[in-house]
Amino acid sequence: MFNVNQLLLVALAALIAIAAATPAPQAPAPETTPVEHPPNDPLISIFYANEPMRSTVQVLGDYATATGQCRGLEGREDGFIYMHTWPTYDNLRPAWKVRLYRDWGCVGAPAAELTVYDGVRPHIPMADPADRSKPLVVKSVSFVPF
């Protein structure tokens, strides 16, 4: 008859043999996610420092049509205290950013590239990166996928 230790050794050997014969699980194939394009019809909402109402600029069309489209603004000297782009992706990530230009026609290098600016609570207009003592005077914007 077998004693307990011998039975345990046989059981252990059987488990090792079964484990060695079982193939290792395969890693799942990586998912190929389609390229996500930003939603259509992007817009920018701007609140100026001396104006209680919102100004909105929108480009109608899909991402290929809207990308790089230049739109003119008033070029207000008081600067803006709040700006945001819309729409977002379904998970609320920003989908669009805007390039802000100091001149009409989106000429030259952009002064800034943003999805949102919030200076409402301290009521501070966005400063011009070239001269932080003055508000950024934006004369044109272009939309860029985020």
C-alpha cells in the first residue's frame, strides 16, 4: 500500500504533467481602433472683458472642411476673459483647439493655441504672450483638431 507522502508525490507529478501539457493562454490580438475624427461644426465662444454677452464663431462642415478655416474677429482691445471650443468628443475630451492670431487672415505665427481660457473669476483678460502687461488682441482664429 502507498503511504500519504507517496500519494501526494504522485498527485503533484500528475499536476505538473497536466500543467506542462496545457498550452499557455494567448494574448488577445491588439484592437485596431479606427482613427477618431473630431465632431463636425466646431465653434468658439468668447466673452470679452467689457462685454457681458458671448460672441460665437463657427465653421460648418466635417473635420476636413473645418480644419484650418480662418475666421475674423473684431480685434477688440479689451481682450477676452473666457473662451472655449465646442463640441467635444463623446467622452468630453476636447475635440478642437483654436489658433489665435494678432492679424486678420490668420497671417504669421499664432499668438496662442487653446481649447479653453478662464479668467472670469479674477476678471483677467488673457495676456499677450509677447507683452504680458497687455491683453491679447485677437483678430482671427483657425480651428485645429485636438
